[in-house]
Amino acid sequence: MPASCQPVSLEAAQAAFLQQYPEFATTAFLDDLRASDYARLDKGDHVYLDYTGGGLYAESQIRTHLEFLSSGVFGNTHSNNPASQPMNEHVDKARASVLEFFSASPEEYAVVFTPNASGALKLVGESYPFGPGGLYLLTFDNHNSVNGIREFAKAKGAQVIYTPVLPPDLLIDEARLTANLGRARRGGQSLFAYPAQSNFSGVQHSLEWIDRAQAHGWDVLLDAAAFVPANRLDLSRWHPDFVSISFYKIFGYPTGVGCLLARKAALKKLLRPWFSGGTITVASVQAGRYYLQEGPEAFEDGTLNYLALPAVETGLRHIEKIGVGNIHTRVRCLTGWLIGELQRMTHSNGNAIVRIYGPVDTRSRGGTVTMNFYDPQGRFVDHELVERRAAEHRISLRTGCFCNPGDGELALEISSDELTACFVSSKERLSRDDFRRCIDAKSTGAVRVSMGLATNFSDAFRFLHFSRSFLDKSSEDI
């Protein structure tokens, strides 16, 4: 057995880890918090490593929200009756808490509540004034909800431009980005969209692109959903025109609530293609006219999830008390250690057990680590099988391409010719199984683990121990 795969006790491994990452000790209070507020993890012997998919809520958040719901009678916010008035005040408090959390000036930014980050992105896509001469520039590694905006852009006659990321680190092609930013046309509406952190590779792109793009005449859409759970986004320093966020990714509860943080000047550019209940001041059937509300209410279709919004304020207070910087330190240390150990693991013949997609150090990356497992002959192990095996060990991770086809295609070395052939061969629809057969011997997905505020060293150690179970086993045996 290679030295890199020799079993080591948890205690010995943790002692070595703390020598390598002494700053981790400053986050020791999070171990106490886990024991008190996330005790269900250890009670259930559960290793949760899917924080990019969804954060975990603290038990204290739930108690606080239950006490709130039990304390009064709360009605629909589209009224001024005694049950609705206090609820309207709580909605206003939730908006203010979001602005405060992101250091966004209420004079500059507005908070539009949405069902999730995808809902926020759809609002921008359907309402942005694309047209002939306009441009939609985006990076290869965007989430599908950002990719989907291209359909609105194309339908209105705008040009869609992708800037590639470069394997193996999946960092942006800086020269191509610089050239593409220079293509903004005077008089044409130009929107540049990119993720602050890729939900596939964990790559963190420079926030300096915001200022660079705006200096060239672009409006900037920043997808911050994967970034903000463990990183500070300071909107007093950075001023993207639009920011999409899902709150459950930050603090677990409530689900079904996200927001679009929009500069008020940028919000005025958006042209809604319809109106709905809650978005208008007046609408007439006989006159065939309507007038939209001013500000964020014009974009909040129907009735807000008003009973959940006070829980957003509670969740943000919970994170502020912990400190985003402390979460960042913990996640960075655990991620750096895990990547280093995975990189050192080899089969007896010297071949790597895992291949990591994205940076293999803690520079320019967050706590998302995506990989595939390989047998001694270099054949990939089906990612879905890895997920099933992990479940047997009470490890929650995620597999697939994570709604990020650009990163997935490049990381898995699926060529444009192969993809074109797959789509041409399918007249009506292409199922996942059809796609797997079309690509044949190549993997169509990967294994993703991600760390968060309640992750401890034991979680990372247990995943590493699980990874060693693939040592010297052929893909057929597995």
C-alpha cells in the first residue's frame, strides 16, 4: 500500500492538520456551536458535505421563528388591516437587514424578494432591454439559470458571447475576457454575467471585473449564490448592477426565499413583460392599461412568502454573530487540507485515485471540491456509484454536473463535436441516459463535496477515509 494511503488515526491526522493550519484553532467556537445548535449531525452520525447545494439551519433559528409565528396573528401584506400592518413592518425590516448584511446603501440598492437565486436571474433576463446591437457576455462556468438568460437575449436580437475558462484549473482566459469587455457598443444595451464562485470548480473570480466591465459600458450581473455562504460581499466596495442570492444556501432556513439586490438606477432600466397581483398600483380591464409600482414591489409577483421573511432576518443575525470571516477561515483550512490529502492518494502502481477539477490549492477558490475517482488502469468510476457508496457511509455529497454545463464539458473533456453529434441525433428530447450513451466511455458527471460553517475536521477525515476504499480496485470490481 502506498505511504499516502496508509491509514492514520483521526487524532494523529488532526494534530498534523493543526500544525499545517494553526489559524483553524481560532474557529474552535464553531465546534461548540455544532454541538449545541447542529447536534443532529453527530446524533445521526451524519457527514454533511453539500453546502454548495444547501446550507444547514441552526436549531436556534427554528426556535426563534416558531416563537415569532406563535406570538401574533399575521396576514397578507397586500392590506392595511390589524393582521397585515405588523407583517408589512417585518417585511421592511427584512429588506433593511439584507442591505445591512451586504453593506449596501439603501440610497443605491433595492432588495427584490424572489423564490430563489434562479428567480432573481429570471427577473433580470426577461426584463433587461436586450435588442439588436446589444450584447450578452458571460463566462463558460455559469450556472444554468445564468445561461438561460441567453434565450431572452437571442429572442430580442442581441448577440451572445461566451468567454472560456481554461483547464485544468478552470480559471478565466483573461486575454479573451479583456478583448470581449472591449466589445461593448455605444448605444447598445450590454449585460455581463459571471459567478463570484463557480458552483462546479469552486473557482472564485475577481470582483475587480465589476469595475472593469462598467468602465467599458457594461451592466454587471453577479451570481453570488455559491460565494456568499463563506465569503463577505461588501457592496460598499463593489457595485454590481444586479446580484442574485438564495438565502437557504447561507443559513439553511427558510427555503423558497432569495433576492435580487439591484442598483436602483439599473432597476429602472428593466422593462417587465407583464404585470401581476402586487406589482401594480392600478390596472384596468376596460381601459386596457396598467401602472407598475415604484421600486422593488414592481418585481415581486403575487404575494410574498411573508411568513418566511422574518426568518431571513433571524438567519442573517445568526451569521453575523458567527462572523463570515470565521466561516471563511474554517472552510479554507479544511478545503486546503482535503485537497492536499486527495492529491497525495495513489494506487499501488502510482496512478491517482482522484482527479480534482479546478485549483489544487486555496488560492482563487472556495470550499467546493469537485472530482472523479479512477481505478488503477485509469478508468473512471461512475459518479452515481460513488454517491451510493457514500450514502452507505452516512456521507451526503452531490454528483452530476451541478447545472453548470460549461465547466462540466471542459473538465470532463467532452468536445463540441461530440456534443453537437448528441444534439443532432436527438430529434425531440435528450434524456440523461441518452446523453450518457452518446458520450460513451467518458464520464458525464463528477463528485462534489463542499464545506460550510458546521463542517468539522472529522467530516473531512471521514470523506478521505471513504475515498481510500477505492484503492487498487478496478472499476468492474467496484
